[in-house]
Amino acid sequence: MGALDYLSHFCTITTTKPRRKPMQVFHTTLTVEIKVKMDCDGCERRVRNAVTNMKGVKSVEVNRKQSRVTVSGYVDPNKVLKRIKSTGKKRAEFWPYVPQHLVHFPFVPGVYDKRAPAGYVRNVIPANAPPPAEDQFMSYFSDDNVNACSIM
């Protein structure tokens, strides 16, 4: 028996399970808004069911007219987007629009989007926007240039 035990030690296969990453826990509820083009009731139902079955989801609102899905709960936004893309909606993206009255320059090129719902524009920082008034006043006094004081 000693020889069999000795030889069986070499023949045994030890398997180790791969360690899983610890699950990220969200302690605050998040609201994730995603833009998804949905043409029919079947598309809407497929997206709603895919997101509703996720762990941590509290509520799901689907607005087919605006192509918008709003998910609230203890969820990871990237996982919600990945789950929606797995339903066949490959062009899903995070909601890129903000209400038009919140943007200072809504008609700068790149902000206005024809596909945006009514009253919404893209959330873009315009490159050629005038500097804030505080920056203009700060340039009057400069420690680098002693001749920059234009008030005296």
C-alpha cells in the first residue's frame, strides 16, 4: 500500500478555481440614462426585461419616443450599457443631451444635433467661448509682468 499511495500522489490532478473579482457595491442609488433606438414594442420589451432582471435595479423607465431608457438603483452604469447592447442594440450610448436652457451657447457648432429630442442639445463645451469675467479681471494684475497693471 505504501507504493500505491506514493504513486497516486503523482497521478492526482489538483485544480484551482480562478478567483473572482470582488463585486463592486454601490451604496447610493444612481440614475443611468441611455440612448437606445427602439422601433417597436418588441424592442422596448426586450430592453426593459434585460435591464429589469439585473441585480440592484429599482426602477426602469422606457421612453420610446425620445429613444431613452432611465434606470434607477444600485447599479454600475457600464454594466447597464453592456446589458442593453447584449439585446442587439449595438448603437446604445449614454444619454448625451442636456436641456437647451442649461447651455450657455446652444447654437455653437457641434452642440445642436438634429437627432436630439425637442428641447435638448448635446452636452459639449464650446472651444471658442469667451472667457469668464473673472479671468479678464485676473489678467489686470500679474506677478510675472510688473508693467501689466493697467489700472494705475
